[in-house]
Amino acid sequence: MGEFAHRDPLRVMPDGTVKQVNLLTGVEVWTVPGRADRPISEPPASPVSLGHGEADRWCAFCPDRMADTTPEKARRVCTPNGWRTLYGVLPSQWHDTQAQFRRIPNLFAIVNYSFWTRNYGYHPPQSVLARCAQYCADPQGRKHVESLLKIRKTASSPAEVDPARLSDAELAQRAIGMFASGHDVIVARRHFVDGATDSSQLAASGTLTPKEHSEYIGFTVRAMQELYEQNHHVRYVAVFQNWLRQAGASFDHLHKQLVSIDERSQETEQELVRLRANPNAYNDLALNVAIQQNLVIAENSHAIAYAGFGHRFPTVEIVSKSPVCEPWLQNAAEQEAMSALVHACHAATGIGVPCNEEWHHRAPDVDLPMPWRINLKWRVSTLAGFEGGTKIYLNTLDPWHVRDRLVPRLHALRDAGRLATGLSIGEECPARYNSLRYNPVLQH
């Protein structure tokens, strides 16, 4: 089980110091008393009044600035007949529908197209090549691609040929990386809440309706599945959301990112070691400890949320109880249950708290079952020399304070009709041991 699996995961010292160990990863965290009650929200910058139409063109992700982003792979729209996904939208069609969520390649990818072609001889599917050719042959599409290539050329290789001199076929060859990208961004429509009058009124995960958030999660899950299907060299698709600049966001505009990589993370490898020794590890070493320590925050039929322990930042863990490990193979009710808890925890956290949303799932090449988990990490402290030298991390909030901050807010939000139905909060939760049914033994 490793050198730390036998340790007490939560220990309160006589002076109030809380020592935590994550039994899945080995991360050691201390929480020093006297710091938990300080504000964790970032004070907003001096708000600026929004003029007519400014809310839709505030940043490059806004709907009136679609020319500033790469050609979208897909968009999710709400019609009188329900929600639909549209593919192959051309610039002349950008405003024919209102995109609630858009899937666009990252112009400056973490792992770019040439990484896959040079290292693995990757060839995009014919459907992607055809989409690129169609877009570059369209007059407005060509103009859009030329402008993006010029931006990238200026940033990296100023000596490259002017894209305006290329034929449509040559342009498509240069631009294919924007269409076959393994680093996608899921952009929400709103920068600010509808009707906002100043720049402090940001639209965040928690300001979406439960249905909008469910579509946001589902659209992201489908994008993850397609990234795996279109490139068999991909071993893991990392999914994350950075909210506010202090958490790494380039724009304070709601968006998630998906990055295809060719190896599993060190954390995943460590978890697999624990899992091979104990197939029930995610229950025994995480959820069951949280239940015993009264850290459960909320629960519904298919998911459970609790205050995590042994994390570098205060963390809420939302875990699927489904026996199906791959998010894209779960049924609609199971996906919606995860979305409902993630949405509720974001809403209770508030838009002023910088946070990262990190997804964890079983990759296609993993032979052991691993539950789908989403961690919300509040970026309310800065790592410094003490952590670097000792590998003991100072966390400003212990798990019980995280629970106590969220539970009352969840009750208030539910009373106001802001949350999905079917949600149990705090002491209402069944909180049964071994609730995670990823373990085949527990499925019976």
C-alpha cells in the first residue's frame, strides 16, 4: 500500500493544528489555527460601467468577437425543440444561432498538432481534413484563417510566408493544426450575467441555471470522447477549468480546457499502485474517511460531494457513484447528477473565489476501474519556500471549515430555487459507506 497508506489521514493536534495526508497520493498538508476565518474571496477590481453592447465584446471569448478565436469545432444551441449540437458552422453563419457553448481549438496549444505528427506520425481523420478544406475555400473562412495564421506567425516565426499568397489547398495544409487540435476550449456565451451593468457582475459556473450547467458538462464530456476517438496515440485527456486570473485564467470568461497528452500523470500512476493493492481504495482511503469524519457536503442519487483532505488547496471532491467509469459511457441521469453537484458547489463557493476545476477519470488504456471525480480547488494561498523544501503544504482551511462554509450556503441556494432538484445537503445525506460502485464487488 505504500509508506503512507497506514497513516492517520486527519489528525488534530492539541494546539488546533490539523495534519492531513491524502492516502491516494501521499500529499501531506498542515492547517495552522487562526487562519480559517479570513475572507477567501478576491476583492473585485474597480468595476467599470458597461456601455451598450460592451458585455458581448469584452474579451476574445465574447460572442461579438468570434473572429478573434479559431474556427469552432462545434456549438451547443437551445432551440424551441430542445438543445442541439451544430457542426461545420462557417463565419457567415456565426450569428444565425446563439451559441450557448462553443468548442474551439486553442490557438497556442499546450500540446500542439506538430507534437503528434512529428512524434507519432499522426494523420487526422478524413472528416477533419474535409472540414479544414471547406473552411479555407469559403471566402470569409479563408479571411478568418489568414488573420489567425498571421497572429501565430508574428508570435513564433515572423519569416513564414504571408498566408494571403497561398492557394486554398496550401492554406488548408498550413491551417490543419487549428482543425485537428488536441487542445480544445469550451467557451460559455456570457462574460457577464444577463443584464449586467458593470464589470464586477461576471458569469460563472454557479450563475448558470442547473440545466445550462448540465449542457456545459455534457458538451465537455462529448468533446473528451471525440478527442480520444480521433487520435489513438492519446493516452489521457486532461480536463480543467481555471476561474479568475489568480487561478491561471487568461480571461475572466467562463471556459473549460481539454488537453490531449501521450502519457498518464504521475498522480494517476500513484493511484493505480494503491488500487492494485486495494481495489476498494477510493472508498476505503477517501470517501469512507470523509463519511467517518462528517465531511460530506451534498449528495444525490448518482454522486456525492465532500470536503477533501490532503490537498494543497482547500478542495471539494465530487465523485460519481456510478459503476460506469468513463464519463461518456454514463447515462444522462448519471451525468446530470455530477453536473448538479458541481454546479451547486460552484454556486455556494461564489464568483469571487479563484478556483480550479480538475477532472479525473479512467483513461481507455487503464485496466482497473476508477470513478469519475471532479475536484474544486480554491486558490486562496500561495505556495512558498517552506512547501518547496519540506513537501509539507500549508492549507489555510481544514476540511471541516470547507464543509461549514458550504453547507449553509447550499441550504440558502436551494431555498431560493437556484439548485437542481433531488439534492441532499449536510446531515440530510445518506452518506453510506462504500457508496462508490466502481468496484465490481460492490455492484451486487
